[in-house]
Amino acid sequence: MKYELVIGLETHVELSTESKIFCSCGGHSSPKEANDCVCPACSGMPGMLPIMNKKVVELAVTAGLMLNCNINRYTTFDKKNYYYPDLPCAYQITQLNHPICTDGCVTIKTGAGARDIRIKQIHMEEDAGKLVHGGKFSFVDFNRTSVPLIEIVTQPDFRSAEEVVTYLNKLKSMFRSGGISECEEGAMRCDVNISVRPEGSEEFGVRTEIKNMSSFEAIDRAIRYEAQRHMDALEFETEELVQETRRFDDASGKTFAMRNKETEADYRYFPDANLMPIIIDDEWLEQIKANKPEAVDEKAEEYREAGISDKEIDMLISNHKISKLLDDTIALGCDAKDTAAWILTDCAGILRKEGRALSELDITPEKLSAVIKMVDGGKINRNAGKKILIAVIVEGADPVEYCKEMGLDRKVDSSAIDSVIDKVITENAQAVEDYKNGKLKAIQALFGACMKELRGAGDPSVIKELLENKLK
């Protein structure tokens, strides 16, 4: 018998805010040590009241707009009651009755074709803490407690692991480019609800939920294993399927039962009387819409038309900060394709030598455009531009002032180059001899010495040609 896989997702995304959702403690990236980013409010001390972070609402609405959702103008918070050591209040503040976004849709494309994935709702909530297990003891770190999340709940519209991973990658690109979340490891977690039914059947099969998965590769493997487990149970009666929560073991590639699946009644939801309803009026909604980022597909096509490669586009749209730097530098009059090369090749290379990632690039569009324009305008050569860029990124130098200070903008006539080449040949007799004896790579040492004497000034191609003629 042929079977059909039915999957729905609950995706939790940490929002890029400077503070937590209900207090002024720093967000996810702030803590350095366990429990160093905790206050009486987020640690559940008696008498402390939550205060709503406005930025969380705006990012949630932006996410809803990007996923074509209806934005609910009246939204409230509820308490989800359960006990666990990393939940200091013994309840989680979330949204049940009036979530902020509902009835959205996003289109994905796989080898099987295009499919519309319906978004049931997006709701805001706080994260729980973290348990750290070691030896005979377990420790609780409350740094993550009350970090703001949005949870995106889909309808059961997925029919394969490939569709799930494609959808999650699209969410990741959209949210990164929109400045909603960096979606780095741990900041994007997924609960996978999966069932199997005979092909053509309209009734859903027994549903199991695989909890807290953050690796796309692990999600793909977990779905494939769980689908086969369900099909074997239906086809060969290997076991009785029950509605339950399961965990995925990465080492074995198998899922294991954790507990019976809770129902809504188990959590005893009730409205949170400590938080007033949020009213989103026309003016506020229009402000959020005005700041809504360009759609990922539209942005990618815009870059593609500018001559930027698909590989470079993937790198750009996955990083909101870098994409914005490119756009702002282009707005200052620089060529899009050229600027992308400066950022993704030169800037990335400089940071790599410093042991830093491209996401840590700290340069203003004004400084980057100044370097590019000096090179494009013929004031300096590309090699000098690279030297200036290093000084700007590593030392925070002003590109124009540094160029003047180091004399990188001076024009070098052929006679000056000629005399430098003569000096280098005289002082590097062994390299000259090696070159004459057929060791052609020796010319690189001589060329480097010439460039050092000229302090990066002059056209490298001209210098190399003159050097080769002298050696001949």
C-alpha cells in the first residue's frame, strides 16, 4: 500500500532585540556567563510585573507581513501553566486566544514543484531557561528566560522532508534579511508534527511530535526515520502508534518516546491579568509597513540583474547587515557588482585573517564607498585600495586621510619605477640568478620588493611588465 506523509511545523524564532520581552535585561547575545543577565522580573521573583517590549510587537508584525498574514489589531497574552525547573514562574507567557498574526501563506519550490504552505498563526511568547547537566547534578541557567520569541505555526501542508527543509531555509533567509532574527544555532528551533495515512485518505493518522530541533540536517533525518516507523507500524503491525512527544537522537538517527502528547487542557491556559491588551492602530501599522524590508525573492532578482552571481546573492540575503551595507554603498554611487566583490572578497578576506566572521564587519557605507571611488576614479590602484581597506577595518582609519598620510595617492612616473626596479635587481642578485636559471617563480619575490619600495603606488601590471623586460 502507498502512504502519504503529513507534516505540520511549529517554528520558534528568537527575535533580534536589545532587551528581553518583559524586562530590560539584555537579549540572547548579551550573556557571557551563566545567570549574568537575570533580574527579579525574568527570574520570577514575587511581586514583579512584566512590561511589554514594543520592539517585539513590531518585529512580530513585520514577520506576519512577510508571510502574508492578517495582522490582528487587538492582541492579548495568556499564561501556559506547567512545571519545569527552567521555568521560574511555573508558567510561560504566550498567546492563545488572540495571537498577533493569523491566516498567512508562503510558497515554496522543490523538485516536486511549487506548494503553498498555509500559516495558521504567529504568536509572541517568552523563552524558558536552560538546564545544564553535569555529573550528579543539573544546573539551571536563567539567562535565556524571557528572551523574546515568535512561534510560527503552519497547517499540516508538508508532504516530504525536502519541503520542510526548503520552507525553513526560506524562513531563515527572510528573517535574516528583514532584521527579525539572525537565526543562528539555537535561535531557530522547530517542533515537527508528523503522521502517515494511506494515499488518497482524507483522515489524519496518529500524530507524533519531535521536539526542539535546530539542525536542518537532523530535521531531515528525523522525518525520514519517523515516516518509515509509522509506515512499518501500519503495514507490518510492528508496534501500536500512539499520540506522543518524541526526541531525535543524532548519533543513532532514531527517535525515542519522551512522554504522551499534552493537550491544550493540560496547560490550563488563562488570560494574563498582568499584561494589558495591545491595540495596533492604523498609524502604528503604517509605520511598520513603511519599514518592512523588500521581499527576499525581489531582492535576489534585483541583485541578479545587477550582475551579482547566485552564490554571492545567497551570502548577501542571508545577512541583513551585509545586505544593507551593500545597498547603502550602492546608494552613494558605487557599482553593485563591484561593491559586492569588495565586501564578499576583500572585506571577508581581511576579517578572516583577523579570525572574525563577515557578520562582524564594522565599516560605514561612506568609508567603503570612499575606498571604491578612489580606485575606480584612478586616484589609487587596487593594491593601494586594499591597504586602505585593511586600515579602515582593523584600525578604524579614515580612508582619505590614511591615503594622504601614507602617500598612496601619489602618481609614479615610469622613470621612478625604472629606478626602483634597477635597485631591486641590484639588491636581489640571487633571485635574479634563479629567474635566469628557469625558476620563474623567483620573479614574484622581485615584484614584491618593487611594490614594497613603491609603497603600493603605481599600476601593478605596468610594474610587472617593466620588471620582466629588465630581466630579459
